Amino acid sequence: MNLADKISDPIFKKVAEIAQSEQVETFVIGGFVRDLLLDRIHKKDIDFVVLGDGIAFAKTVADKLNKKKYLSVFKNFGTAMIRLNDQDLELEFVGARKESYRRDSRKPIVENGSLQDDQNRRDFTINAMSISLNSTNYGELIDPFNGLDDLENKVIRTPLEPDQTYSDDPLRMMRAIRFATQLNFKISQESFEAISRNKDRIRIISAERITAELNQIMKCPKPSIGFDLLYRSGLLEIILPEIHALQGVEEVDGQTHKDNFYHTIEVVDNISRTTDNLWSRWAALLHDIGKPKSKRFDKNSGWTFHGHEFLGSKMIPRIFKRLKLPMNDKMRYVQKLVKLSSRPAGLAKENVTDSAVRRLVHDAGNDIEELMLLVEADITSKNKKLVKKYLNNFKLVREKLIEIEEKDQVRNFQPPVSGIEIIEAFDLKPCKEIGIIKHAIKEAILEGTIPNEREAAQQFMIEKGKELGLTYRSK
């Protein structure tokens, strides 16, 4: 197969001309070729492999293109990259090589090699295809492992024996599952069984690398594909034991609860249809992690998970730290959504009071919309009538949220009376009464006892101060 007409960007001709003048055999390889054949919008980076010194050739290309200042060399990895800012394009060059691995490391021992050697070291057949940029066969597809057939059959398969491939670099197990999720491909049975056999090798991979793959899975249109594969392979129990612990159904006196693992990954799929926010998707994945520890059975009420939201929110910092996820506002956002994840559902089951909605708006703040997306995604019943009922109830909650916010403006509100004003009003020194009065004003506004207005809050402050035995000093 010749793909010369498909590599239409002028950069390929320029690199080919430089390669010919330097008498260096050069090929396009990897993800760019795969996406080209899939007619996917390919990433803005192109990998080139050369038979010889990849860094030296990259320097020549940068010089010829007048892009020397945009050249980055990574000697430890034997690669070099040229960034073409005007095209938002990155060209990466590496010399063809063969690799061998030590048992305790995924860092390979590298030697110069042939194109065949380089294709042998690739993770999957669909990523091992290359396109020649050489004058004798420009545009020819070089596909020694029938990657084109695997693309057509939608199969993830390793070029070499899978146990060796996954043991050498265990991160490839995560990559196999990520590609299966992104492309909606199947992992070949032989390859999936090898992942299960080698699952414990994932322990030598850094948390940062694992999390990068988890995030890629999470960004897919249907993340449940990846999490189901992680669970069935045994990787999930090692990487995210808190999610693995959700799996299973218990029965007591003929009463069962739902399988919270499969419920959870369905919730992640649901929210992925309404938002691209990675951290909302993480909140969906983690929203029920408190259930295994809070699960109880009572003959009268059946299975309960009281307080699982609070318990789950307390678990999140430890999970983020272990996975090297950001310990900042992103973590706090996930924590907040998990902690509040049952509040709107509670409102949807009963007559919605202004006070309850006002408190929810106050506690959720600017994240109220994302919280509503999460609780709506949390409806996974197979009973269509029940789903419709809950969605209609949530519609009423949303309408009430808008009404309350417009009327009372309690989202992220600050009490109309400050601590300093309380001190001045009653001629106080710092004391507990100041906090008591501030809290009472806040509660009165949230309960609807007084409007969220300065004059009403000041009058309430005076009355509350008198209750505490304080003397108001009028101005």
C-alpha cells in the first residue's frame, strides 16, 4: 500500500529531501500512521525514525528549516524534537534501535538497530507501522506485523510475544487498555490473558505514569470500557483498590444491594456525556468510595450506606496523594462534589423547602451546576419510569435553585455584618460571642428568617446580642 497522497503536509517532502541529501533513510512511524489510516484527526506531533543518529539528523533538519532555536535535544532518551510554532506541530526524531530490559526496571538497554528492530520494540501492531520517506519507495506502508488488519478488525495486539512485551515495560498494559477505550477496540484474548498474568509488574511503574494513563481513559467518551478492563485484568485492585472494593453483591434474608462498581462506572459514562471536565469525571468515579466501609444491614430498613458521602470525601486526599494527582483546588473540588453528592437527591425525594435549597446553594457555591450534573448522572436504574420521575424532580430542584439564588443571593455569600462591626456595636474584645452572633446571622439568612440584607442583619445582630446579655452601643 502506498500512502503518498495521504501525507500531503509539505513537511514530509521537506524532511524527505533533507534525508536524501544526507543519505539517511527516514520513516514516519507510530501514532501518526495509525491515526492516518483510521482517518482520525491526528495529534499535532509526528514521530520520525532514522537509520543512524536521530539527534544529528534532527539538528540538520532544524538548520535547513531555520528552526534551530526551536530544537530540543533529549540525550538521555536519544531523541530530539523540533517545534514548528507557526503550524502548532512537533517533529520528533529518533535513531532506529533495539531494546532489552532488566527485570526490576522499565528503562531499556538501548543499542543501534534496524527498522525491523525498531518496529519489534513498539508496543502494539497498530503502532508499529511506518511510512517510507525514501526516494525509492516514498509513501510505502511498511507493516511487518499486519497492523493494518488489526486496525480493520479493531484489535489490540502486541508485535512480539505478549508476556515479554508486558513484562519488559508494564506500562504497556495500561496503554493497551487506554487504546482499547479510546478506539473502542478489543484486546486480543492472548494479550489480555498476558496482562492478567503480568499485572503485579505494574508495581514498578511510577504513580505519575499510571495516573497519566488513567486520565486518558477518563477523558474517553465511554470510560467504563477501560475501568471494566482494569477490573477484569486485576490491575484495578493494585492501582485503585478503593474502586475495586465497590464490586460485588451481598444478600441477607433475601435482600441484596446493587453492584456499586458497575453502578459507578455507569455514572462516569453518564457524566461524560454532559461534561468534558476531567475533575467532574473523577468525582463521579469516587462518589461512592465510602460505601464499603459504611455498609450495614438492618432487618427493617435493609441495606444502608449512611454517611458514605462524608466518609468518601475524607478518603480523597489520601487517594490523590498516592496517585500524584494535584493536591490543590482540583482535589478540593472533587472532595466537595463527593461530600454533597446525595444532597440534591434528598431534595428530589421530598417537598423541596426554600431553606434546604438555600443551604445547598450556599454549600455548593459556584460548583452547583457541576453538582447537579453529577447527581443526574447518578440515576442508573433500569426502570425508565423511575428515571423519568427522578429527572423531573431534579428539574424542579433546578428551578428552585434559580428562584432562590435570584431572590436571596446566597451563593458564596458573606454575612452582611462583619465581625469588626459586631465588636464595635457591643464594644467587645475578641470573644466567643462574636462567632455566635455571626453564625446566628448566617443561619437566620439560610433558614429564611431574615432576608439577605444589611439592615435586617443589623437588627437581628442587636436582638441576638441582647439575648447573650450584651449591651448595644448605638452610634
